[in-house]
Amino acid sequence: MPKSSSPKEKNETPPPVCEEHHEQSQSRTGQPLEVDDSQRMAEFFGVLADPTRLQLISLLSGAESCVCDLAVNLSVSESAVSHQLRALRNARLVRYRKQGRQVFYRLHDHHIFDLYETVREHLAES
């Protein structure tokens, strides 16, 4: 069966659009993400799709903290917290600093805090 070609390939006009709503909807329509960008965003949101990681972000939204304090606050092992922090760090959601043998974690930057707050506020709306 022959492969159909798109209007651009044949230099044809694009298919008709809904004229009743076209002007209004066109002004709100953005451009689709590039495939690479959408893949990166999906991976980013995938990292956030874990309740423990979100709890860690909520704790770190207030102040930096060490692994042992985070573990106590979440009632999980330090090993489990370290594992989740590694995933958050790899996604550039948190960063750390060392002070002697202690490691303190905090949110990577204000964008992460803003994202966390925006989602929290959105979910609190009735």
C-alpha cells in the first residue's frame, strides 16, 4: 500500500480547522515540545512520582538537613533516605554540602521550591 504523505510534502493546504473556535483556540495554542525535551521532562516528573521523594522535598523546602534527621522524620532507614536522595540529586532536585563527615542536603534552587509550592497550592484548591 502506498504511504500517504502529509500536506507539507505535497505543498497542499492544511486540513480545515473549526472556524467557530479557531481564532480563540489559536491564540492559546503553544508549540509542541521537541521529543528530546518531552523525554527529559517525563524523566524529571518520573523522579517526582515517588511519595518518599516528595516527602523529602517537603522536608527540605523548610531548611537543609542531614540524612540522619531526614530518616528520623520519615521513620525510615538512613540507607533508604540515601537511596532516594541519590535519585533526587541525579535529577538536580537537591544538592549537598559536606561539613566534616556530615552531609547536608537542600533543594537545588528556588525553581524546585516554586514547583513544589505551586503543586501543593494547586492540590489544596477545592
